Amino acid sequence: MLLVLIVFSGHVHAYERSKRVNSGKSDPCGAVHITIGDGGNREGLAQRYVHPSPEWSVFREASFGHGELKIVNSTHAFWTWHRNDDDEPVRSDQVWMTSLVSSGCIAEKRHELRKILMSP
């Protein structure tokens, strides 16, 4: 049983944050995916996105920037992304995240797993 709250990835030189996603679809028990490959590079920013944006895409921007993750306690974290294109960092995206344990997903996944294991 794999329960992931956040997936951070880079390489694509831009920023994008998703809703909770599992198998390419929105899922309240899935992981938030954050592409944060916008710290700087020689190639420039990735300017092309799929249009229209997928249903699960919450925020996307081709700008240089950085992110901050604050773990508040055992159930809550606060993520912010700051655009750095100007001389000063500008907070452009933010989200509170709650653990999957506090959302009831653990019990739901445990029930699903039990059904799979008990089936013929």
C-alpha cells in the first residue's frame, strides 16, 4: 500500500502544481505533483504547455522561481512558490496540504487492499 502526499520533479524548466492525482486522474487520495525545474538553466524556460490545461492542473507558469515547503505539524504542510523574474521574489502560488491519514484515505486504501487480497 503506497500512499504519497507530494511528488517533486524537475527537469522541465517551468513550474506546475496539480490537484491530488492518481493514474492521471484527480483523486482525493492521490499525490500532489509539483514540477519545479525553474531554478535556472542555459536552455531557457519551457514555454509550451498542453492547451487547454488538463483538469488536474491547478497552477502553471514558465518563469524562474523557487519553492518553500513548511512542515507545520504531523498532519499539515504549507507550500509556496515564488516567481523570481523580477528583482524581488513574488509569492505566486500557495497551498495547504493535509496528510492522507487525517483525510481518511488510509482506511479507504486498507479496505481496497483487503478486497484485492481476499478475492479468488
